[in-house]
Amino acid sequence: MSVEIADSLDAAQTGRVAITSLPGLDDLDVSQAYLVQASAFAHRLARGEQASGVKLGFTSRAKMAQMGVDELIVGRLTGAMCVEDGGTLDIETLIHPRVEPEIAFRLSRDVDPSDPLEDLRTAIDAVAPALEVIDSRYEGFSFSLPGVIADNTSAAAYAIGPWRSFSVRDELEIGNLAVALTVDGARVEVGSSAAILGHPLRTLPALKSMAAKHNVELKRGFVVLAGAATAAVPLRRGVVEARVAGLGRVAIEAS
């Protein structure tokens, strides 16, 4: 059943057709849902995509409460999902995309998440503003917890702004940065990096735990999208920009 679910999710993504129902999906537990995610992700790798990082979801306390969970969720990224800063994203390749501003980290070395002595924060060597495009493969963005995990946490695309050198000594500098999302110059959302689990770095111990539990690789050079600083908005044609005070900006053109 898990293989069939993975195949259906992959077909929905490649065919750009939302799933209305999927037998057995909501019978999965969280561990089984991550196995489905891994299986669907393997389809991407088989097509020649290369793993490029991970993304975190439910990094808002309010969203956790809404979904009735007490821990974040993890998805996988590939280089094919990456849009160059200032580049163009064809929204016709997606189903019903939404976009949100984020904080991104970069791993300077491989990390063994099962090592109890490993501190993932010490593996971060850079930070940057980011945009994430999410695109649930379920009709109406309607899903259960197992459903969104199996669907790779709705991952679709991302863009990274200029990297800035970072170490754990810089922790206070990114704890409460103003964040703005604009479309064609009009501000549509404002928020703070504090919306990301109270502080973006707080996501890293949780990521390490989840990666160990669900066999998610953390490799040198990987991008870590730490979570949304504002609500996501529907992605329409135009120039979308995220600005993070002290870090800079990143933009894409949706066409």
C-alpha cells in the first residue's frame, strides 16, 4: 500500500493534478508516512535529481496546535527545486502554489543525526533569506498529518538569497528579525524570524532528532529551510521578494 501511495503522489506532482482521495493514506502512522515520503523522493532521484537539503514544517506553535502535534515535520529538497535568486519559476508546472519567506541555513559538514554528542548548530556556517514555494498535491490543500508528511511536506521550490557567514556566536543576531513578503512591490505579509519556533536555531535540535528517527540525511552543503516567518500566500504571476532585516533580500519572478 505504501508503494502505491508514493506512486500516486509522484504522479500527482509530475502530472500537476491534485489528488481528491487516496485509499489507505490516513491509516498510516507517522513513521509509515516518512517511508512513503522516502519512496516518492526516490522517484525524483531516479529521474536524475540530486538531494540538496531539507525543509521544516509546523515550526509555528500555532500551526502545531492547529494540527494537534507537538513536533515539527521534515521534508526533502533537490537541486531541481532550486530557483536562482532573481530567476523565473513557471507556475504552470505547479498545481496551486503558495509562497512564504523563510530563514535558510547551510551545513558545512556531514552530520550523523544519530550521534548523541553531535550539535547540529555547530555545523552551520552560513545563513540567508529564502523563499519557499509549497504546492500540496492534495485538492484544496486539505490533508492530515500523515498525508502532508507523505507528500514531502508540500515541498515544491525554493530560492536562496546571498549567504552570510554564521556561527552559534551570532545566535542573538537572528532571533527577532523583521521579515516582509512583497509581490510586485506591494507588501502582502510581515512577520519576524521569532515566528520560527521562537528562534530559528531552535529548529536544529528538533531537525536532528527527526532526521535520526526517520533516516533523513544531513550532508555537507545541504540547505536547511528553517520554516516560515509569515503565513503563506497564493503564488501569482509577478515578482515575489522576501526581505529579512540584517540578512538582505531574495526574489523570484513567477511567470
